[in-house]
Amino acid sequence: MNTQELVAEIKQLKTERNAVILAHNYQVPEVQDIADYIGDSLGLSHQAAETEAEVIVFCGVHFMAETASIISPDKKVLIPDLDAGCSLADSITAEQLREWKADHPDAVVVTYINTTAAVKAECDYCCTSSNAVDIVESIPEENEILFLPDKFLGSYVEMVTGRELNIWDGACHVHEKIGELNLGEKQKEYPDAEVLIHPECGCSTSCMMKSAMYFDCEDGHIHSTSGMLNRASESKAEEFVVATETGILHRMKKENPGKKFYPANENAVCEYMKMITLEKLYEALKYDQFEVKVPDELAERAHLPIERMLSVA
């Protein structure tokens, strides 16, 4: 089938199955274009929970499909490719976390949403890149905090809050590459551009330090993916350098046709996100594959830190 035929088949199957298609901001353009909702992992899961759909097809990576299953236990969650994993989520296991907790028995455990259900079940709070600061600030200062798994997001939160955290040494292999950039050089290349930086990037904390000490990163704005999209729409700037996975540029260009967007690093491409294709999306709907179901007891435990997060921010 050609692309047009595939799109028509997917739309028909979606109607027949009473399904909703979710696509993360880092998905390939053709998958984003056919999705009912595009966004970050937690936002997409909440969108799915609010729909009347019986089937959720999550075009993202495995932990995101798990989160959708946790939030919508009565819906069937499919992922078009079971091998679509996440290097950041894989950087810590539930067993490693239990050992870390045993060394810090009185600590409050805060996990970034980019973790497996088994890891979430061992934590006190979840957070996203947009609310991590609020979550940490809600915890009394006398409490020790274990923050996992992303060391760059953890360092960013430390700098913003002034709190000392115990931070797990994990990172997204895509965002970590962006830490090697000299943003000053990018600004010379695009002197009129605003710089939008995801806090998972290695350059996020260095940019904050440069702003505070040398004032040569004053046009850098650190945001979650949703925050980046909002900033791009609201800003009067006409050009942007974007420091995150390159997939978001498709949506930015689509929503802001008069503006120009440049990747901070052209090689910041997540091979796991790009594993989802229109063909695999079609097969997921056609053959009812591949289901991601978090067992009830584990889902209940993993849902608690998400509930606590939502009660704060």
C-alpha cells in the first residue's frame, strides 16, 4: 500500500476498533499527522483516559504505553513496536532502586515520568520536566531526596530550587549528545534566534551557569517539550534553535508556518521513537498487536506517585 492507502486503512480501522491514536512529539511526521493527539507522555495518557475509546494505540516508547495502562486500566493499550524502548528508563531497575533506598531509608524518592512501571511503584512522587521544580519544592527542606533517573534534569532542579539532591547517574542518550554543543557558536550562526532547551540536555545546566556568570546565554529558554511549543507560538522571535530530539521540529513548523526552526544538533535523533511507522501502526490496529498491560497490583502501586504529583502540580 502507498501512504495514502495506508492512511485511509488506518482511519477505517480506528473507527471500527473505537481506537484513539496518540503520538509523542518525537514521532516521525507521518505518524504525528494521523494522530488524534500529539504531546508529551503524561499529557497523552491523560488525553486517552478522557476519551471514550476502548483501544489506545500509543506511538511512543514502552514506558509511555505502560503509563497509559496505569492511568487507563480498563482500556486496551497497544504499542506498534515492542522494541521501542528508552535508554533513560533503562538506566535504573527496580532492584537498583530498592538497593539505593536501603542506603537512604528516610529519603523521599522522586522519579521522572521516564521510568518503568516497576520503578514508579518504588517511588513517592512522579514528576515531569515541567513540574519537577514544583514537586521538589513541595517536599519539606529537612527531607533527603533521591531524584532519578536523569542527572541533567536533577542538576537543573538543584540549580533552580537551591536544594541538594541525591541524583541517579542516568541520562537520555539523545539529549546527552546535545551537552557537547557550544550554544554560543549556535547563537553566532543564528544571531536573531531564540534558543529553546529541554532540561534533559547536558547543556541546560551549563547554559544556566553561563547566564548567571557570563551573560552569554541570555537568549536560552529552558522548557519541557510542551513549554517549547508554547514559547515558539507566543514569542515574537522569528527564528529558534531547538535543543531536543529533532522530531519536535515538524510540529513546530506546522503550528508556526511563518517562523524558522533549527536543530541544535542534527544528530539528536531517537532511534527508538523512529521505530514506529505507519505500517506498524496499521498492523497494530489490524492484528491487535502488541498489547502493553501493567498487572493490577503493580499498576495500583505505580499510580500512587502519579496521584501525588497531580495533587501538587
